[in-house]
Amino acid sequence: MTARQKFLVIHMTDRAGADWDPDIDGVALQRWLEFRDGPDGWEANGQTVSGPEQARRITAHRGEVVVTDGPFPEFTEWFLGVEWIEAVDIEEATRLLESHSTARIGRMYLVPASGQ
């Protein structure tokens, strides 16, 4: 068996993305979930996240703690969710994500786990 590596996928909104279309994106997402949970996939470990109104920013710079409730004016996009995927390398992980509905309606960041 080929060694697999973990990657963090961060799903984001994107103003340039298409509107959600259940006939296109719903079907693509269902195929993704079936693959992910199938014999060649991996255990489900993703999660959607709440909106910016429920978020909080915390900093503790130079001994001063500042807590700010969202939404945050500097964000023009927001997080849709996160998940961990497994692939042989970043090229395979990229190919796996090209058909994900977030690729059409938003954007994704793909980050290799460290220490592998």
C-alpha cells in the first residue's frame, strides 16, 4: 500500500464564485461524500462552521488581551468549513478537490500536515 499524507482543506466563500446550484453542486458534493466514505476514501472528518456573526477574534499582544466579536469588516469572504483528506501527494489531493462543489462556488486552501 502506498503511503498517504494528510492535508487540511479550508473551504471558503468567494464573491467571484458561482451561486450554489443543487443540480450541479448538490450532485458534485454527493459524489464527493460517496468517494470519501467509500473503500478507497477515508473516514469522514470534516465540519461546516458558523457564520461570522458568531465568531470571535482574540489577541494577547504585549500583555493586552483584546476580544472582538464578529463579523469582521476586514473579511470579504468567510469559511464554509474544514476537513482533513488523505492523498499520496499534493498533486493527487489537488485532483481530488477539483470536482468538489466548493471549487465552483468558492475556493479551497490545501495545506499539507507537518511532520509527515
